Amino acid sequence: MSAETVVSLTGIGKGFPNGVLALRGLSFDVRDGEFVSLLGPSGCGKSTALRILAGLAAASEGSVRWADRHPPASGELGFVFQEPTLMPWTSVAGNVRLPLRFQAVSRAEAERRVEEAIGLVGLKGFESAYPRELSGGMKMRVSIARALVTRPRLLLMDEPFAALDEITRFRLNDDLLALWSRERLTIVFVTHSVFESVYLSNRILVMAARPGRVVDELRIDTAQPRDEAFRTSSDYAAMCRQVSASLRSAMSMAS
């Protein structure tokens, strides 16, 4: 494991009691400061891999090795789920503050971090709003702020924008890239969108259909920041074609 590697997965397998083999021989590294996307068809085990990384599920075989030999402590790892999963009875600020209740953070420090996280996702002025008063995109911003409030070393995101309309999704893609660059985050992002993976990532790991495993790795070496000019460029279109061809090949592989 190199000094720059945050976490390394080796030979990960995951089976379920019903006989489904979700993952087999899954191996990849995540390096400090990277934006890595796991791309693959529905049901290929992308979300399962993310949950194993987060410690929310145990692998049936293989190993997860962290750079400091220990899993991240509470707060060092942030997780953004497919749905915002906000508490309906409390405000935006209350939802963002929730993870800090499980840490030894003073009230003053918690208030400062909550204000900072809400500002980072562009929701300043909505601190007192309740989830029912927010759009889908705003709810997802709250979910991201809640994951950032502990200042994690690694942010895991499980198809967070899949249910949003295209305009909102594009806007949140842009905002996430700006946030990643500004805060020097390390992100592992699950998606089944070729276009989203190319736009966001430094590196794309293409997974084959169940049992899931990485069958191709593609680097997206383009200048940052990326913007609408990149999204409509011939380079972007060419990269999308390359990634799409890799995904088609992965989907045709026999288990």
C-alpha cells in the first residue's frame, strides 16, 4: 500500500443467505484527494461495495486495509445515501447537527460547524426550514452538509443525484466538484450514469454484472474546474464513448 493510499480493498466477496453472490474478487485502491466513481449496471454490487467500505456490511471474504491500519473513527467517514433520509420533525440546522451529537463537540463548536457546512452546500438562509419546505435538490444538499459537518477524510456517495431532474443534477454535479476541489476531499461515488462519471471523476472503475468486480479502470485527465464548456466539448463526448464501450463490454461478461 502506497503512502498516498487511503484504503485498499483486496479480493472482496459478498454473499447473502438467499444464495445471491453480490461481489467476487473485488479489488481497488482509493488514494488521497481522488474522486473515484464506481460505474456499473444496476445490481452489480456497487452499493454493497460502498457499504463494506463504510463498515455498514461485512465482506464474506477478502480484506479492507486502511492506511493507518485502523478503520476511520466516528466522523472521519461521511456517507450520502440515495435518499436524503432527513428527520422531518427538525430543521435544516437540526438535521445537519445530528452527527455531532455522537461526538465530544462543544455546543459553540457544533454551531460553528453546522453554519459552515450549510454554507458550503449553498443553503445559507434556510437553516430554520423544515424538509417538507425544501425541493428534492435542496434536501440532497442538506444530506451532503450532514455528511460534511464531521469533516470526514473520506466521503462515500451512493447515487445521490439519481432521482433528481437533469437540470438539478447538473447543478449539483458542478457544486460537488467545486466542493471537492475547495475542501480537498477524497470521494468514492457510485453511479450508473456514464455521463456523470466522466464529468465528475479522476478515475472510473467499471464493474461487471453480478457477481460484481472491477474489470476496467479509466482515468479522466482533464483540467479543473470542469464546467459547461467541458460538458459540451468533443473531448467529453469522446471520453463518454470510451467509457460507454467499456461498460457494454463489462455487461456482456459471463460470471
